[in-house]
Amino acid sequence: ARGARAVLTELSRLRRSGGVAPGATARTPGDGDAGAAVPDGAAPRSGSDPDPELVDLAIRYLAVLRSHDLVDLDDLVALPTELLESDPDLRSSVRARHTWVSVDEYQDVDEVQYRLLRALVPPEGNLTAIGDPDQAIYSFRGADVRFFLRFREDFPSANTVSLTRNYRSNRHIVAGALQAIAPTTLVPGRALHPSAALPATRIGLHQAGDERAEASFVARTIDTLLGGSSFHSLDSGRASGEGDEGLGFSDIAVLYRTDAQAAAVVEALTAAGVPFQKRSHDRLRERPGVAELVDELRYVAPDPSGGGATPSVLDRLREAARRLADRVPEGERPERLAVLDTAVDLLRGLATSCGTDLARFRDELSLGVEVDTLDPRAERVALLTLHAAKGLEFPVVFLVGCEDGLVPHRLPGTPPGEQDPAAVAEERRLFFVGMTRAQRHLYLSSAANRFRHGASRPAVPSPFLSALDGAVYQRIGQAGPKPSRAARQLRLL
């Protein structure tokens, strides 16, 4: 599987550089590009020499596709581009048929997409491009914000319309986001004016002792905002039941830079009885409680109802959950039962589709069924990476892990200060995107210690936070020293 990914990565790189044409024939970058619309100053070709073995495998891969009259997903852009660039008559015909072209998120186009647009639209043509270069966050997919920045050069007669009114976020969030992006903004003289309709709640800054304490802060704050999300939170005094903003679970999102950060949040929300949905490529079996529940299926009788008919997989799952629940110690029941209930909910769709076929159910789980859905209608807290949150908005946003090494992200072994400035600038844009997902409430949290790369390590707040003026935020709580074992025991007594 790793070899296949390497081939496809190399294929994508070669397509962007012009090194492999969609027809599965090798060529030197720049050769045979008569009529191509890539001007001087476009994205540079890759400076590294292609791996001959990967190039050969990529070409053979495309040849097999062609032999079955199939195309790769990327070919849906690359093939039309090659055709339009190589056939002037076809190019003229298509341009005459489509005299108006509109492109959204123009800051995210890659080189092949840019070539396609230049082939579709002549310099004097009618192209409307909408985008924000300060939200260019997809360079890892080949996007290049320089195509946006050279738009006026490519289309000299174009008019520019600046959209400066923000109708989403309150004034403190807008001001804080502008302060955060200011050091590397790609929009000279940027102005952004908030809507006066939203209450001016300041950004909340919180530093926790570690990632578990940070996740507990998220769960507690959700309880407070909602006035108690469960009977347990009301009975324990964690929330007063006086939430008056009309918020529901689906109004809340927790954002993070890396998917690994979600584990502590998932655990805390599950223990607090807070329903959530997580957009990721996690294997379903790796979610809390799922493996335990599936393993218990081995001990569930083929016919738990005793009626003689083959029970459904869903009925067996419920029986397995009941057996596990019966063995949970009394003091652990609220948290453990919440985990089991969530696991049954996660498996419900797959179990229903498998009917009574338990073998198929096990096979699909072992093959790595992924969870990759986010239903905006679901009454659940959304857990998302910062990249996945692009284009979405929520009344309440928690941006966790605001620490140097995560925001901005830094690969292991890279000392602070030695990152590529362009990469740091894109990380700042990603932070800007995350902040501007929030409408009413924004919480930026960090941890003094975080478990990363196999060990608990000290962490420092993100340097991006230093750009925020004290007028736009308020500190919530402090990360105090961990109590000694004796102190914890005395509090328990």
C-alpha cells in the first residue's frame, strides 16, 4: 500500500510539472507545450529529479487504465487540459461555447487547473475569480497562491471588488483574526468590518496542564454553554442548567491541527455524555469501545432471543453491549456505559447493512472501514481538523493545541526557527481560517505538557497568539502544578 501511494504521489507531481502526459507517455517538462498557457512566473517545476522506477510504474499504471477505457480522477482535469492546449481549433470552439467562466476559491488552484483556465479563457475573456489569498492552505495538494496574486497580470482589464464586511463573527473574533494574520497577510491594507448584530463576546484563552485537562476544559465549557448537557452534569454541579443562548450540540465544533489530537477530546466528550461526530479517516475499529464490543460478539449465542431465527448483527451488538454493561463496576458505570452506547451508534449503520451476515460485518471492520462523514443536521458536536473546517461555520469553536510545534506545525527534529518561512506563513493562514469559523464564541487552548511522538513533552503557546491584543481576549483559568498523590488522596477522602 505504501508503494502504491508513492507511485500515485509521483504521478501527481509529474502531472503538475508536465513530466507525464495523461496518455501514459513520458516527456521532458516543457517539450511539446506549444499553445500551453502557462506564462513565465508560474509555479516552478520540481527541482528534484524524478525516480525512474516510480515514473515507469506511473506510466504502466496509466496504460492499464487506458486498456480498460478508464481514467484516473486527476485525468478529469489533466486530459481536457492536454486536449485544449494541443488543439487550437478545439480551444477556439470551447471558448466560443463558454463565454463566461466563474471560479470559486481561486487561491486554491494548482498548476494543471490554472493551465485549464488559461486554455478556456483568453486574456481579454470573461473570467470571474473569487477567493481570499489569506485562506490559501492547500499547498500540500499542489495549490499555489501565486496564481491568485498574478490575476491582474494575467487579465489586465479585470476589475477588483473587495468584500470587506464580515457577517459571520463578532467584532472581537474579527479583530483577533486580523491581528493574527497581519504579520504575513497577502492582502495589502486589508480591512474587515464585523456585523454589529452579534454580541461582542471576547475570545477565551486557556492553558491546561496537559491534553487530558485541555479536553476536560472543552467538555466543561460545553456543559456551561448549554446549561448542562446531561443529568450527570446537572447533578454534579458542573453546570447550572441556565444556558440561555439557545445553543445545541450541532452549534459547537472542536478544531485541531493533527488528527492525533482528537483522541483526548473524544475520551472527554464520551465520558461527559456529549454526543459528537468526527470527520476523519479513522478506522472504525479504533474508536473508543468498538474493539471491545466486537470482541464480545464471540461470546454471544447465535440466537440470543431463543426464537430459532438467525438474529441480526445489530441485535447481536446490542446483546454484546448488555453483557459488557453487566460487568462494569458500579463506580465506573456512567462513563463506561456512555462509551458503549457511542460504540453501538457508530456500528449501527454497518451492522444494519450487513443484516444477519456476521462474517461480512467482521470482514469489513478488519479491512478498515473508515468514518468520514459530517452531517450538519446531526445534533452532535463536530470534531474536525483545521483543513477540514474550511468553508464551515459554527456559533461556538474550540481551537485546541495552540502550541508551537502544532500551530504552526513542525515536523519532528525540526528546531524552532528553522522552518521554511513560506510554510510558517501558510500555517498562520490556517490559524486565521480556524479563528474565522467562529460566530459567537471562540476558545483558543493550549497545554503546558503534551504527549507527542511517544513521550510527554513540555509545550509552549503558539507564537501566533502573541499577535493578539489584550482587548480582544480574556484568560480562562490557569494551568496549575499537578497535585501530589497525597493531595489527591486527601481531596478524595
